[in-house]
Amino acid sequence: MTVNIQSEDDWILRGMIEADIDELMSWFVHAEDVNIWGGPSFRYPFTRDSFIEDIHWDRMATFSLHSPSGAFAAFGQLYERFGCMNLARLVVNPSIRGEGVGKRLIKMLMRKGPSLFGSDKFSLFVLRENIPAYECYKSMDFVVTKYPDEMPHGDVCYYLTRPVR
């Protein structure tokens, strides 16, 4: 992927580069962390190669968010699913969680999405047990929506949507 850069208040959203992979991998120290983030099919323990495969590096628009100091702050992906721009594998560096970085990541991904996909709606999945993430999405006007097919993750997660504004 070409490294396209989008800036907001000196925060930079760019196409993820392979040099960031090792740091991203370091954010996941327990199998439960990986399961909450990547889902039950994400392998743990992982190798660098299995991690790259399991994030579908070559099949999704993959982005990293960097703070004004240049620190790698968050990661997220976008792809099209049932006519929506689906936000996937959203994660904030554990050392700065709770500081609004997740919302910044989502806002910047939502600004980027329409230039990549021709949809008027965003979607995402969140595990029901991941209350902080659910509350973040809800505060950004995502609403629980009936999934348009058989729910791929059973009843362990919510499917949320919101229109492009």
C-alpha cells in the first residue's frame, strides 16, 4: 500500500509500514488480548509471519496513527463489507489508552474511508465484553444494528453502524 498521509492537529494517519509491525505485536502479551482484538481465529502465540497473515495485511487498507512526537499510537483497518466501510482491528497503544486516541483514530479513519470506498455508512464489530470499546463507539453515534447475514461471530459481539456525515 502507498503511504498516504492525513494530518490533524499534528497527528498523522498513514498507510501502515512493515517497520511498525514489531511494535504493534508488542501491544499483545496475552492470548486474551489477541482474542479481544483479532478474534478467535487470530493465532496466539504468533510469529511475525503469522501476525502479518492474520491481520490480512494484503487484503485491507491498513493504517497507523502517530502522535505529534512521532510515536506509534494506534492501528486500524478499513474494508468493504455488505456495502459499508467496515472499521476493523482498532487498537490503541496500551500505554496511552483512555486519552482519546481511539476516538481520534476512528475520526481520521472515517475521513479516509470515503476516498477508498463508495459507501454512505460505516460498520464495525465489537465483543460484548469489551465495554470500553463499546462505550467509545456508542459515544461516536454508532448504534447496534441487525447484521445483514448470519452473524459471523455468533452472539459474542455486536454489529454497529453509523452513517457518513
